Amino acid sequence: MKERDLVPQLRIRGGFRHGDVILFEGLDLVLEAGQWTCLLGPSGVGKSTLLRLVAGLNTGGEFDGSIESTNSRPLREQVAYMAQSDLLLPWLNVRANVMLGSTLRGEVRMLERADQLIDEVGLGMHAQKRPHELSGGMRQRAALARTLMEDKPLLLLDEPFSALDARTRSEMQELAFEVLMDRTVMLVTHDPSEAARIAHRVYLLTETGLHQPGFTGRPPMPYILPGPLQVASATIEYAEMLGEHTLVTLSEVLIGLFLGTVLGAGTSLFLVVSGYARRLLLPLMVFSQTVPIFALAPLLTLWLGYGMGSKIAMTLLIIYFPVASTFYDGLRNTPKGYLDLALTMNASESRTLFRIQVPAALPSLASGLRLAAVYAPIGAVIGEWVGASRGLGYLMLLANGRVKIDLMFAALFALAALTITLHTLVNHAGRRLTRWSVGD
């Protein structure tokens, strides 16, 4: 029977210290046979140390406890390890890297098995390429094939997908789960969504010990749902960072709001004066709202890059329809008496439009702008989620990936404050602009 067929259950008990610093104590962690066990937690609580202990690697500290396996083989013979970095040797091609273990042990190299695994991870056409010729996702695929080549029943994964972009990370998660279904896997990650997606069991390792989320009747742990004081403390601690990212998002919102308002109002005026434009553009405007704005975000990022341009475009698109539709309705529904009065006074069409219809439609435009003030930050943040290196949306993703939930909530409240402030200012400006309007 092969080693991988003897899938073990693993139990880790004890404590660990670096000199006088206790990293964890009273630990009792069970890795169920043939399942994925995920370990979440902030940096510095001992997650990677646990992996290194199980792998038999140097930890630089003292472990007082036991690691027990239901498999009778020595633990080190059962373990394969995959680190955050792919650790591919740059002078070897993909095939040679995959067979590195057997080469180092002086064993007969199984070329057929290596080629099978390379095909399995989707690198069949790239077996002769060296690491510098591969993308980040392809390098991680090669590292996964090398790990599988070891044919061990126990896999230790130390944030192997954290450096990848969102799409590649998702693909690698699916691939790893599929090819490691018959193994006992211990995954260390900072990403709760990754844990929820692929793990059978999820544990939280914090300064207070090991916890398993579940419906225990206890209040949510601060690690998952920080209290108001923690969020307030994070807001103060990261005030400078929050300010910098808020300014970026605010800039995107204001520019997008201005451009969207100009474009939307201009479209409304064009629709009023041109029957041909109404027949052509109105159906297209309505149809455009059937396309989810989130579906356009990757395309805009691809076309306009990761800078502010794609976020401004997202903001413009999300507010364009509310502004254009409300202003157009206001222009179209100008009281007939006003239009009759202008006609009896021999007013030209352009003067009737700008002196009668536009002022009468300002309350409608103000309503559209109030909606736009709420929607504009949403557009900017969606763009930042898809691809950015600055802004509140980017900061939320960064904080979530590092399990700094208090910072994520602080960024969320900063976004809410920005939106409320913008809506208040737009609402005040709208009231000032239409102070003559009855009932406004």
C-alpha cells in the first residue's frame, strides 16, 4: 500500500515558547484524516510555527507537547510542505523542479508520474520552461505538482496562494482542493473567505488560544466581530492611513460625480430637442441598466488600468442613468401652461428650453443628484475592489486579507461618513438651487 493510501489523523497538543515569550500553550488541535483543516489568525500567534513543527523543521523555540499520528510511520516520512513562495529552482525547468525530491534523495526519477502531474495541474505545454518564463499562477501550479510528486498523505500548506491575484488564487484553490481530496491537509491562511471556501474545519489561533467558530451560544469573538471600542481604537491608530485612502476615494467620487452629472444632463437636453435621439438613445439607456455594473468593472480595469481612470469611469457609469432619467423626466413634464405662455410670447425654442423647461426641471435634477451622491462612492469602491493599490475599497480588501477586521470596519465607517457627508452637501446645494420650489 502506498503512503498516500495510509491517510493519517494528526493530533497536536502542548505549548511553544521563544525564550520568555509564550507563543501558545494548552493547544489541542486535531487534523481529521482525509480532510482540509484551516488555521486562521493574526500574525505572530504561531500558525506557521505549527506547520514547521509538524514538518520537523527548525522553529527557533521550544515545544513542550506531543504530535501523534494514527499512521505508524515516522511523521517526517508522511509530510509534504508547500510554502508561500513557490521555491522553484531557477536553473531547472518545470519537469526537473517537479522531480526535485527524488533527485535529492538519489532515487530513480519517475518521468511518467511527473508528466502526469504536470498535465494534471495544466502545465503540459510548459514542462521544459524555466521559472522565469512562467506567470505567478503557473509557478504555483508547478510547486503544487512538486508537492504531489512527493506522494505523501499529509500536506502542510503555508499561505501558498496569498501572493496571487484574485482570479488566479480562486483557480488554484479549486485545483488544490480537487487534487488533494484524498489527503490530510493543514492550511494556514489570513483569508477567511479562502478558509470558508475549501476547508472542512476552520480554527482560529489567537493570543487567547485555539477556537473553532460555530453556534456555541457565546457572543462573537472580537477577532471576527470587533466591538465599537476596538473599531474606534483602530480608527485612531490608523488615522493617517485612513485619511490617505479616503482622499483617493473622494477624488475618484468627486470627479466621477461631476463628469456623470455633465454627461447625464447633456444627454437629457439632447433627448428633449431631438426626436431621433429619443428613439435611438432611450432604449439603449434602459438596456444599459440590465448589465450588472460589477460585470463591467474588470473590463474597465483592463482598458483603463489600475489607476484612478477606471474608478472614475465606474463612478460615472453608476450615476449616469439616475441623473439623465430624472432630469429628462423633469424637462418633459414642464407644466403645459408655462410652455403655452412662452409660445404666446413668441419665445424661440432655445429660450423656452433654457428659460422655462430647465428651471422647471431643476427639482427633478436635484433628486437625481441626491441619488448620485449615494451611488457614486459605491462605483468607486467596486472599481477599487477589482483592481487598485489605493482607496478605501483597496484598504478593506487588504485589511480583510490580513484578518485586521477592526481596520476593515474602520475603513467601512470612513466610507459611510464620506457618503453621508457628500449626500448632505448635495442635498443642501439642491435645496438652495430650488428654494423657490413649493414643498421642497
